[in-house]
Amino acid sequence: MRLITLATAVLTLALGATAVAGDENPDTDRPAEGGGTATSGPKLGPRTDPMPTGWSQKTINIMVGAVQRTVLADGPGSDTYSCGPVPYPIIISYHGRGSNPGRMRGLSQFHDQKYCSIVLYPSGLNGLGRDSTAMSYGTLKSCWQGAPYCTPKVPGTGPPETIRDDVAFFDALINLVRTEYGSWAALDRVYVSGKSNGAEFANYLACYHGDQIAAIAPVSGPFYYAMAGLDADPSCSPTHPIPVINFHGDADKAVKYQGSGRWESCLGNLCDPPDRVARIPNLPKWAAAWGDHNGCESQELDVPVPGAAQPSSGQETFLSKYYNCNGDVEVLHYHTKNGLHDWPSLSPNDDNTQDDQTFATVPAVLGTMNATEVIVQFFKRFTLRP
């Protein structure tokens, strides 16, 4: 296994709270295994607040400014979902463009009781633009802030049109958990994941609003940048080192693994700026940029993952790892040869039973691993500490 010292400049991070490698038991402050040291934190004493009512599966409406937003919530505490230990980690899972919370719930399965987590599947507002499958402008689909087709002004809400604020929605979700769960919620273990445009938004939050985020897990994300010729966003400025785990297939027809050229995605007065042009970065270079953001000093590139192969589809998964980083964080990039625009799974799901571009039903093309299981185990290693 070849170790290489990164020769790129290390970004100086404004450290407030920092995600650190920690022990999986938050009730202790003993050193973590694997070389990271958990920062000492307050031990959990007896709880005087009552057990939260929790959500087994519940749709909740939240007012964000003057806009009603919706989230599908799952969590321990109800008669049908009781588990330990406490406090419970929080996972927010964002759907892709044109999708919905129910589909994302079915794909990611973070609410499985074995993960014992508070899980939120938010719903995006509509945007107006063009994606990789549309031949003309004017395609109206749910989406998340930061994508060129996700117009800052929400179609059909005006005049004057509502201004999209998915970042404020994220803050409202954290407040919802705080109100419902109190000290039963591990607010130092907020994890953000997403698929496609939802993955792009997880990256967006980490870059520009990551002070409450302990780790992110973007899957098949496009990570749009407006300036041609760049594979890293020069304005991305995380407030602390952020652990990143990412999955992407090199046969993805919707989000090209090697990146895309000019992509004119938004026209008209709903756009800001008008006539925005965006592009998709090269995915390996995007992952390397996160290594730079986190000040990682070592890397291993495209190492085969033992047992992660599907001979019937020609799929095989490789791992690029960036480590020896500030805050003992890591960046993991899983590259699947012949992998599609899917949430990797060893079982049929809504992704691997549809064509990448036409979305026609096809025989299931199983992945080489269960991405959700790998993501949750990664999340467990990191905690946000002051």
C-alpha cells in the first residue's frame, strides 16, 4: 500500500468546534482507538427530563420564515422504536432533484432501528431549470440550494416569489430535534448525507454552514462550481475539519465521474445570477480538495476494497483515503468501476432498478457494498467537540 505526502498547500482553518475522531461511547472520555484522541467532554449524568415521545414515522411541518417546510421524521422513543444507548445521533438525509423524502427514506434506510438514530428526511421546494435529462429550460422539480437549476426564487409562490433558504431550514431541523429530544439528542453528532442534488447540498452545508456538522456522506453528487477549469470550489471555507465519506460510480450517466463542461442550467428572472453557467468537477479531484481543506498529509489512492465486486455487472470498488488530517478526521472516496447513478446496495432499491437517464424500470443492478452500513460506521467515529 503506497503512502504519498500531499504536496498541496494546507488551508488554514478557523477552528471553533472541531470534528474529532472519538470513541463510540459518548458517556466516556477515555482515548479513542485507532490513533485519534477524543476531546474530554461532560459525562452524562442521570436524566431528569422525560423520555421523548419520538417519531416512529411522522410527517412534520415547520415554518421557516413565511414558508411552510416539510420533513419526514423517524426517531427512538415511541412504542414502536425504543432503543439505546443515549443520547441519540442525528442523521439528516437529503433527496435528489425531483425526488421526495419517502424515496430517500427507502434508499438510505438510516431509520433502521439497528442504527438507533434520530433521522430526518427533508422535502425540497421546487426549482426551475434544466438537468442532464432535459432538452429545454422550464423543468420544474424539487431541489436544494446551490444547484444552478434550483432557482433562488421559488416558482409558483409569487409575486413576489418566495426566496429559497434551505440553510435556514437546516437550522430549523436542528431546533426541532432540540425541542423534541432535549438532552436525549446528541447535538455534537449531527451527520448530513444525501443523494445526487442532495449530496451537493450536504457538501454546500459543510463548506458554508458546517459549524453544527460532525461529518458528511454525499452519494453520487454533482458539486456544481460556476467557474470553468476548477475542480475545487475556491470559496469553500469550512469552519473546522470535516470528515467526508463519498461514493461515486464511473459509469454514472447523470453525473459524470470525470466532470462536465459548460452546463447552462438556469434562465430568467428566477435565477441569481441570471443565465447561470455551472459545471461538475472531476470527482477524484473534488475528494482531493477535501483532503486539502482538512490539512491531510497522507493519501492512498484507488486501492481495491476486498470483497467489493459484482462480477455479473463488472463492478468493483476502489478506495482513495486522505488521512493524517487536522482534528484526526479522514476523507474517504469510494470509486466504483462501472457503477451507476445509484445509492450502493446489495439489495434491489429504487435506484438500481431504474435506468440512469430514462428512469425506466430495468433488472436490478446490485452494488458492491451496502453504502448505508459503511456510512453509519464512519459517522460513529466522529464527534463535534468545542
